[in-house]
Amino acid sequence: MRDKIVSILTVLSKPTVSIGGAVVIGIIAIGFALYATSVSPSGNYTPVKVGTITEEVDISGIVKASHSTDLAFQTSGRVAVINVSVGDHVWAGETLIALDGSSQSAAVALAKANLEAQQARLNALLAGTRPEQVAINKSILANAITSAYAVSDSAVHTSADQFFANPRNSNAALTFNISDSALTNTVVQERIALEPILAAWNAQISSGSFNSSDLISASAQATQNISQISTFLNDAASSLTKAQISGSLSPTVAAMYEASIATARANVSGALSALTSAKGALTLAEAGATQNDIDAQKASVDAAQASVDAAQAIASQTVISAPTSGTITAQNANLGQTAVPGAPLVSIIADGKYQADAKVSQTDIAKIKMNNAVEATFAEYPGVNFDATVTTVNPAATVNGGASFYGITVTFANNDPRLKQGLSANLHIITATKDSVLVIPSSAIITSGNQKFVYVKNANGTNKVAVETGIGNTDGMTEITKGLHEGDKVLTFGTNAAQ
């Protein structure tokens, strides 16, 4: 019907040609007859108005957190600490889960003690040699030997002897069973061998008289003693890791033994470092230092610092800390379980604004720009608009069913508690808004090839007028940029057009 009207009005709008008055009258009569029976009620004249028009693209998207992270250990070990549950809010840097890190802590302590010893030696080299400094260094070495004995005696007779029967004689034996019989025999024999060593060392300390040569000799013997004690403590620690839990050895007691031996190992290592440092300082003080000695010692300090950094890096792998402030969404660890490197145990959604991912058709993507305003609605919250902004427009297309689509991300303006990950959002993207422009119903515009035109009412009927258009909206209105004036009446098609 619309095509008939357009055809007739097109003929009427042309200049009259000499084809005979009767023919002209006939054509006019037929045109008005068809117009009268066909245009109404589907064809109406609507005035051109000045107003505001908003162009938008309507799509759907899925809500997601702005940043979600799965966290795992980089090393294996026994889970010893769990500080969080699902739903807890945590702060950046907060410890979430930790493994038993006693061995790593002992390694860090040893590395730090060695660094301090190397730095002390460097300081001694730089300070130069003075008689009073030599006397001081002798006193320091004597105290280091005495302290090394006290630490070693405590490590053996207090820490280790807790889990030995008859520890001070040849009948010494472990009070628990382990699956490695060779290790059992080694630990027992090492303990038996230490008793006369400690007795002789105690006698030397008790004499209390060291001259310079005796100090050097005594420090060498003390170093050998500590080395032997360290070997014993290491093997004792290994035996505890293989201990068979039974009525005579509960998990609690085993853990207490392990902690005691770990402390003893760290203390003995520290005593060895102090002894080595004191001996080196006295030797240098008596012999003097060359520039090469100083340079070499600086390199030793640097190497010791690198060892501290490495030990601390390994120790840090036994702790999962929150990379950012946020909310725990998953916690799959259990106390006592063995963590598998790389297996996620806890997940966190970072504090931040929620987002929604969506796909835009090839037809509409050119309209969308960064920072376009968005109104989002949800079926779960009828009548509520959530403000958002376009924050990402992917320049690369994905093809689905032969059609090209472009991914975009919108970010919500507020952290509204009603926003939940996984909700489906209706996104109304405002791509353009113009004020004080000419607008008409889109149904009035007829397209022919690359041209657009409308029919404008005049005193003699209608006139075909070419127009240029701007943006359109989802309410069926289009901006006219050229060809019409405010107040012109254009022919529209559809029962909803205004008269």
C-alpha cells in the first residue's frame, strides 16, 4: 500500500505534460481515490520538530569482578596455618595460608648470621690494627669459644636428649621408631661419640686460661666440635621427619621435638658464625690487612647478602599472602595436608568496581567509543538503573556463525552490593546525544539507492524532498541535518504517527 502511495505522489509531484486534459484529470482522480482509501490510517502528516535525540546500542553482558586471582604455593610442604574462610575480607599483604617453614626459617637465620660475620670481618679490616684492638679481639674470641660450648651443650644435652634413652653412655637409643634403620644407627652412634667431645671441651673451658696461641688452637678445635654437632643435629632432624607416630610418640610431642631441634640447629649455626668471625678478626688484627684482603672481604659480604636474599625468597614460598585487598571466594586447604606446587588453594576477588563483558555486532561497533555512558538494568532488580561506562573496546573481531562481533567491557560507577558476579545485564550504551536538532519519525524516510527523501505537505498536495540524516534512536525517531525546516509536515506511515 505504501508503495502505491509513493508511486502516485511521485507522479503528481512532476511537472504536468501535454497528454490531454482528460488523461490528466483521470490520473488525478485515480490518485486521490487511492490516497483516500490507502493512506489513512497508515499514512499521516507529522510536523518537523526541534528536540533532543539520543542514539544508543542495546546489548546484553555478564557481570564479573574487576580482578579475580587464584593463589597457590610454589613449593610443597605441610599446611600449618589457615587464617581465612570463604567470605572473609582481607587486606593486601595479609597472610592467608602458610606451610611449616621451620627448615626455611633456620636457613634464613644461618644466612643472616653468616652475613653478620662477613660484615664484621670487613669492619675489622677497614678499622686497621691497633694493640688495644688485638686485645679486644682476643677477648671476643675467648667469649665466642665459651659461648659456642654453652650453645652446643644445650643443643645436645637439652634439645636432642629429650628423645634418647641413656643418652650419655654407650647404651644410648632413640625413644621412637623410624623406617630407616641405617639412619637410626647413624644418629645413635653420633650421639655416643659426642659425649667425650663435650666433656673434653668443658674441661678446656673450665681452665679459663688462654694465651694467643692457645686461643687459635682452641678455636680450631671448637670449630671441629661444632661441625660434628651440626652433623648430628641434621641427622636427628631427619630422623624426626621419618618418626612413626604411635602411643609413645604423639603428633604433638613430635612437633615439639622438631621445633626444639630446629632452634638448636639455628643456635649452633649462629655460634659457628660468631666463632669464625672472631677467629678471623683476631688473625687479621695480628697480621694486618692488604687492599686485596679488603676487596676480597667486600666480595664475601656481597655473596653473604645474596645468600640471605635467596634464603628469604625460598622462605617466602611457604606463605600465601593476599596480593591485594579483597574478599575470599574459595578456600580449599586443610591443616596437615601436603600442598602441591601450583595447585590453587585460595581465590580472592579484589576490592574494586564490577564490570560486564559483552559482544557488539559489526553494524554497531563503529558507534561505540571509550567512555560512552551506559545504563544497565537487571531482571532481578526491576525499575533500577545502574550507571556504567565503556572502558574497553577490543579492536579485533571474533566470528560466530559467520557474523563478526567485537568484545567490549563496561565498568560500573559504584560498588553496589546488589551487583554479583555472573548476573546477566541489559546494557543500554549511549553512543550520541544531540540537542536542538530537527527530528522526524523514521517511518517518513524513504531510501532509494544512496538517496533519502520524504514527502512534504504543501498548499497543492505533496512535494518530494531530498534529505540528509544524522543519528536515530530506538524510539523510531531520526535526526534531519539537511532538507527540512521546523514546522514542515512530512508524510509518515504507521498508525502511531501524529496528525
